[in-house]
Amino acid sequence: MLNSVCYQWYMFVCTRVLVRATAVLTQLIFEHSLRIRMKAEVEKDDGKGKGKDNDAKDSEKSKKGGAHLTGKINNLLTSDLENIGSGRDFLLVVLTVPLQLILCVVWLYQVLGWSSFVGLATIIGLFPIPGWIAKKFQSIQKNKMKKSDARVQEVTDTISVIRMIKLFGWEGEVNRRIAEKREEELRWIWYIKLLRMSTTALNYIITNFTMLTTYATYTLIMHEELNASKVFSSMTVFNMFQNQLGRIFYLGPSIIQGKVSFDRLSDFLKDTELLDEFNENDSTPIISMETSHDADIIGFKNATFTWQKETSDGSETSSSRPFRLRIEGELTFKKGCINLLIGPTGCGKTSILMALLGEMHFVPSAVDSWFSLPRQGGLAYAPQESWVQNTTIRENIVFGSPFDEERYKKVLRQCALEQDLELFEAGDKTEIGERGLTLSGGQKARVTLARAVYSSAEIILLDDVLAALDVHTSKWIIEECLRGDLIRGRTVLLVTHNVALASPVADYVVSLALDGSITASSTISDALQSDEALQVEVAEERELLKKVEEDITQLEEKKPDGKLIMAEEVAEGHASWKSMKLFFSALGGKYPIIFYTTWLLAITLSDWAEMFKLWFLGYWGSQYEDPTTRAEVNVLFYLGIYGVITLLNLCTFCAAYLYYVWGSLRASRNVHHQLVTSVLGTTLRWLDETPTSRITTRCTQDIRAVDGPIPAGLERLANLAFAVVGRFAVVLLFTPIFVLPALGVAVMGVFAGNLYLKAQMAVKREMSNAKAPLLAHLGAAINGLTSIRAYGAQETFKTESLRRIDQYSRVSRMTYNLNRWIGIRIDLLGATFTSCLAAYLVYFSSNSAANSGFTLSASVHLSMFLFLERILGYIDIEQEPKPTEEGKPPASWPTSGELLFLTSHWYIQTGPKVLHEISFDVKSGERVGVVGRTGSGKSSLTLALLRCIITEGTAFYDGLPTSEINLDALRSHITIIPQIPELLSGTLRRNLDLFEQHDDATLNAALEDAGLFSLQSEGASDETRITLDTKIASGGGNLSQGPYS
């Protein structure tokens, strides 16, 4: 018991340090992510590009880059931190194991003399093999983590654009692509498990070969006799020896995994490109350069900016060359007034704002180069793609500033949000949801604008905030907001294409040409006089504006409440049988009876071979004690039989292990496929209510449990349970009087185990549920990095991260402390049982107690089935109708495209209606415009046509009712351009032709039709030219909103 108390105290201290270290590393990753130049990831993308031949070195370098940055950060916070924690026992291997091995040799010398040194020499001779396996394991683990990053990134990209995938009917093909990534990952998991089997088998071989050579030396060379006392005394030492080697082989892979993950974390911290304002060693902002200009000026002089630091190997092509923004001469903006930035799509308007914010890498073009954006008076920023948090509307607008009710009400009115808030029963307390799913594009744009207006910042950067608004709302924003008292006296830089609408309130304008050169920088009147093209553009826009009449209708219905995101349920009690059945069914495959019978039979044979080996050694030793057979003992015969039994034991063990691993990989594949298929097949409403961080957690942390801890725990539980049953049968056969004490220990063990499992599973659920908000906070911060840095809100987000980490750490400590509670009680039961049987169980005195305790310890692994329970919760979610034979339309459908609409629609059957008794008829070839105020339901109309929302009534498309057509056929025959554009990381070719079905000529024709061909022509510079091999960052972050759309 003293050994148990010391060990449990060691584990208590160790896990306490582990929880603290994990918290520190998590916060370190988060704070480092706040300093990353996110758009630089695209330049390091390793996506496939046709016509470009990358060598192995470049490929390896690209893989270390940001192509899988989001997936890598998710893996760092889940798998890698867990791996680092699992390698915490390396000191045991380095310090205690060598000491105990030396003690084993000393004790063996006391029993078998100098033959023990022969065994030691055998160990030394065989030890290079484990070293080779360790190196191989490290290499395979690195490759496995790369494949895991790729799969997680694929899943993350899919979840981020899942609405687009469903609208286009791409679920099947996307599922296939994720399955391919999963297969690559499982292949390396298979290699890892083979190496684990090799280490276990090697431990067995080394121990038994050492035992064999020692006994052979003792009997054949030293001509000594093996009696029962020497056999079982030496066997006790050999068992200790095997346990220490087993500790090396068991902890070795975990230590290697921890080392690989630690190296990945170190590479992330050292190699990821940061903003220029942070130096190489810490996060302290640094002064960019000495300048002679006025510190309050806003502008540039002879400056060049890129998204990443340039390479100098000369290997860049026009498609891979980083974009460069060049400012020749001096460009300044007027303070205290509204400045317009205008120009054609892709000319660099957004890049100018990004350069001012420090998001781009500054490259001086001359000795007097400089750029300046004073931040002393505060800075506010409204991006092109509106960024909102998963909080209430009020919290998004206030954004950590002191709440001023009078100012807040003015902001709501001037940003045209009052009428929108009346649609929500909870008003401004309504939850926006992840990525603002409860709001339309225009509403999100106005919330983002309201955040900038509400702030007290002296400088406001507005990046085309009018683009997502209808003309009525845009005019209101111009007249009431930009002319209002809250903007008056503040410096505003407004990027816009609505020149005629915004010019009356502007004092200064900067006009850019397609190649990024500045064509005008003066007052509006001077710019109009000097630029004839601008005059024509403004005149045409003003003519259109004259035809627009105020017609803002008010909707009557309100949305039910302020809560959108469903709280994650925390179940009680044990993991359900249904969740266990999910794994057992996948493990057994099509023929579960054959699988489980074969596997359990192999385990039984292996265990009985082990027990027969023990009995045979006792029988061998007893031959020396019998005077009639003592002189006839044939040592070679007994050594040969012992070797055959040992080989049989090894073969049955390896067969059982390989067969089980084959089944466990099938289970991992099937569970992952069911999860992905279920998420891809669910409804848009469920996706609106479920944070993407929860889905990502299921596909990363929970799937990792299916790949490792769950099958490993089940295998160990089965092996130890069969071992205990076998030894209990022997006890029952030879000493039946001790059946009652054994049953008493078993009953007390089951009672303690049940108490532990009830507490452990509840804590595990809380632990898992505390992880998702942490990942969600990181995801939201990465999506809004530019806004967070512009507002200087890093400290607020760091504080919130610390709060969530603290909550997760508290639950983690409870989990580890519960393990200490059960550990002490298991050891106490084992010690009691050993004391009771010591006088009778000569052969099983140690093994029975140890295996009883180990079997109860294996019950800890049952708590891992909670991850299956969480996965099952995402498999059994509401699903869209599956394809049927009756739902297949004719091969020639559609032929005309005629549309008849007779229906009313809403999101959920118990919720308010979004559209009201809409009826219309669209003839073939007609072009119909749908108009209405922001939030009036225009997008919902298209979603109803594609059956993305629950409908009442009927819609006919080319003569067939849409309700009777398979969803994949319906959506694949209707092309939709979503209001919120979504792009995948990779090349432009991949985004245009995800399934590689078209040639380059067709793709270039599509670019020309979309107005992007001008960016491929000679008029565009090398830096701005877009080709099919141009790399696209995750979410299209390296494109301006025009080309992005």
C-alpha cells in the first residue's frame, strides 16, 4: 500500500502540473494566433496546380505552411496537447526504469548466479531493435499528423461552406472527398498500430528469450538443478523485468507522440508568419521605422506592400507571385472628414485599408518611404465581409465599450436597425448565432457599421459597407449616419462603388485605376472635372437614383425569441447501450458473430497458453524434487517444450491483435462515415442552431477517441478479463475454499467501480462540453482577426479565452482526481486479496491480485464510450429526405425551366412564417427580379424553391412538383449564387471545378462571363493577375469582395 500511496501522490502532482501546462499552452496558441498574418497562408498552399512542377523539397515546405492552418490549430488544441500530456511520464522511463532493471539483475544473480549476466547480455544485444522501431514510429507519427491535419482542414472547410454544398446538391461528392482523406489517415493509423504490436511482441520475445538463455546457461553450462523455489523466485524477477520493459514499450510510443506534437507546436510558434509590428521573440509592438512626416498624418509615400515576405529563389511564376500593392509618390487622406476610395473591382482599394492597418508586409521603395495611421485617438473598422460574434445584437454593437443608452439609441436609428429589432421578440437581446445566421446580409452589414459608429474612435475605416444594402437603406445610411452627429468631426475612409450616392457627403476622393495606379486624389469637384470616366459613371448612377422611390414596408411577424443556438445537452448516468452498440456493430462488420467468436477464441488460446507455460515451468521444477525422475531430467527436452509453448503464445497473441486492429479500423471508418453523412444530410435549420465548433469537435476530438482510446481500452479490458476468469477458474479448481474471498473482493470492486463510473462519466461529459466553447472562441477570433486588431480588442479576447480555459481546467482536474480515488481503492482491494491467498496460492499469489486490480482499472476506459455517445447524438439528428427511385426525374428534365409557385413557408412548423401566401408564375426564358427591403424574405424565397425550409403548398418546376423530386436532382439542376459568397482553400481552378469535370477553356470562359477576365489580361500587372492556378486562402481571405463574389 505504501507503493500505491506514493504512486498516486506522484500521479496527483503530475496531473496537476499537466492541467496547468495544458492551460498555459492553450493560451499561448491563442495569443500567437492573434498575431498571425492570416492571409499569408495562401502563399504557402500546397494545393494542386496544373502546369506547375513542384519538387519534393517545395512540397514539403508548403505542407509546413498555412494550407492547413485552421485544421492545424484545431489539432494543436485537441490531439497535439493531448499527445504532449500523454508523454508526461518520460522521467519514469529515464530515471526509474534503469534503476529497477539493475535491481532485477542483482536479485536474479542472488537466485541463479552468474547465468543472470548471460540474460543481461541477451537484452543488450537485442536492444537496438526497439531503438529502430522508435525512430520508425516517430517518422510514421509525423506523417499521420499531417494526414490528420489535411482531414480536419477538409472537414473544417466543408462545415464553413456547408450551406453552399447543400444548395448545389454536392453532399455525395464532398462526402467522397472527405472519405478519401480519412482513408489516407487510417492507413497511417494502421502502420502505428502495427508498430505498437511489434513493440508488445518484442517485449515478450526479449523477456522470454532472456529467460530461456538464462535457464539454459544455469542448467546446461553451470549444471545446476532448477527446483520449484528457484523457478518461481526467478519468475517473479523476470515478471518484474518484463513489467519494466513493458513500461518502456508502452510509454515509448506515447513519449514519441508527445515529442512529435511538441515539435509541431514549436514549429507553429516559430515558423508561422506574424505581422510586422511583432518582433521575432515576443509580442511587444515595435516601431516600424523613423520618419520625418507629421505623426498625425494618414497615408503613404513610396511604399510597397505584400501579403508575405518575399522569397529570393527566383522560382515564382505569375500565378504564384505574391500580390504587391505599390504606392508611388505621396498619398494622404484628409483628417476630420469623409474620404472616398473608388475604383474598379480588384484595383486594390481594400488592400490600401489593409496596408494602413498593418495587415500587409511593408517593403520600403525608397529612402524616404513611410506609411502612417495614428491610433492614439482610437480606430474602428467595418470589413467587406461582415464579422459578427455569437452573442446578442447589443453585445456585437457595444463590443466591450462602456454602454451609453442615449448614444446606443442614436446608433440604432442612424444605422437603420430600429425596424429590424422590432422583428425580434427579444429585440437587441437576440442571439445572432455563429457567423450571424439569424441575420440577413444587409442586417449583418449594418450591425458591423453600428459597431464602428458606436465606438469612440477618431478614425473609421469602412470597406464597402453599402454593397450589401438596398438603395433605400443605403440612402438612409448616407443621409442619417454619415451626415449625422455621431460621424461629424471624425475621419472616415469609405471604400465604395456607389460614387453618386456617397459623393454628396464626401470631402475628398482617391480614385484608382485597374492596375492600382492613382488617377485622382482631390476634392470631389476637382476629381469630376479631371476624370471624364468618373463624370459619366456618376451621371448614370444619379439617373438611376432619381427613379427610386421610398417604399419601405414593415413586416408584422416577430421571430419567437432571442435564443438561436441550442444549449448542448449533458446526459446523466452511464454511457447508453445505444452508443456502445454503435461501436460494437461497426467493429463486428457484416458478420459480427464470426468476428467476435474468432477474436475471443484467439484471446482465450493466448491466455491459456500463458497459463500452461507457467504450469509447465512448475512441472519442470517438480521433476528435480522427485527422486525417481531427478536423474532422468532432459534439459534440452524441457527447454524445447518451453520454447514451443512460448512461440504458440506469441502467435496467438499477434493473431488476436491483428484481427482486432483490422476490425477497429473498420469501426473507425464506419463511425466517421456515419457522422459526416449525417451532418451533410441534415437540415439548414439544424445547422443554424448548432455551432460549427461543436461539429468540428465531434469530427476531431471525439473521432480521435474512436481511433485510439476506445478500441485500445476495449482490447485491454477483454484481455485482462479473460486472464482473470482463467486464473479464477484455476483457483476454483485447486483451492475452492478461497472462492468466497475472491467473490467478496469482486463485489466490492464492482461497487467501487460503479460509483467511479457514475461520477467519471458526468465529469467527462462536462469536460467534453467545456472544450467546444473554447474552440468556438478561437474560431471566432481567427475569422475576425483583422477587426479585433483594428479595434485593439486583443486583451478582451485574451481575457475571455482565459475564462474558458479556466472552466475547462477545473473539470479536467476533477477527472484526474477521480482516477486517483479509484486507484487507491483498487490497490487496497488487491492488497487485501493477496494477503488472504498468500498461504495457499503459491502460483497465483501476485498475478490474481494484480489482474483483479488491472481489470477494475480497465473499467476506466468505459468512460471513453461517452465520445461515442456524443457522436451518436450527431448521427441521430433531423435529416432531409433521402433519394428514392420514385423521386428521380426524367433524364430530359428540365426542358423549359417554367416555374409555378403556390405556397407559404416557414423555418419550423411551430415558428412564425417567413413568407406569406406567395403565388406567381414564371414562364420559360423570362428574367424576373425579386425586390424588397432588407430582411423581407427574398433569400428565403430561393431557399423554399430548393426545399431548404419547410414549405406549405406546392411549387412546380418544369411541370414537376418540387416536393416529389429527389433533393440532389432538384438542387443540381438549379444554379444559385448565394448572397454570402463562400470559397474553399486551394486554387481558383478547384473553386470553379470542384470535381474536375471541365477543361481550362471552359473555366476561362466562365471567368470572362463573370467579369474577371480583365484580371487575366495584359492590362493587369503580374501581381494583380488572376489565373486558374492562383491560390485562394481559406474563405477567400486573400481576395477583395468584388472578385470574391
